Amino acid sequence: MKLSAGASGEHTRQFGGRTPSGMHPGMGTTNKLNHRAQYWSGRAKETVGRLTGNRRTQREGVLDQVKANLKDQRERMRDTFRSRRAR
């Protein structure tokens, strides 16, 4: 058992490079928050495009939402495979 700095600079207890819960420290939370921010940004862009009648902005908003959802799904799959590999 060793102590090392996590992604946010705080010290976290790790076991073989992982936290006691089996997750890599600081990896998932930031990415998931960024994906949620991208999703809601796309949602706002889609709404603005719809209200102004600008189809291009509306499509860009939908595309941002799709990208964020795909990234979130990829992150969930990574977490699933990492948790299975840690067993």
C-alpha cells in the first residue's frame, strides 16, 4: 500500500495503482462532467437554433449532444472492462 498524488493533487490511498474501489483515481469524474457539459451546451445550441430558425446551429447542437453521449458510453464501457479486469 502506498500514498501518491491523485489527478487533482490530493493524496489518495492506492492499491497497485488503483483506489480501494477499483477505479483509477481522478479519471472518470472529470471526463463525465465534461461530457455532461458538452451535452447541455449542445442542447442549448439546438434550442437557440430552433428559436432563431437557424438550421445549421440546430444541427450543430444535435451533433454536440450525440458526440457527448458517445463519449459517455465509451467511458462507461472502459469502466466496466476495468472493473472486470481488476477482479
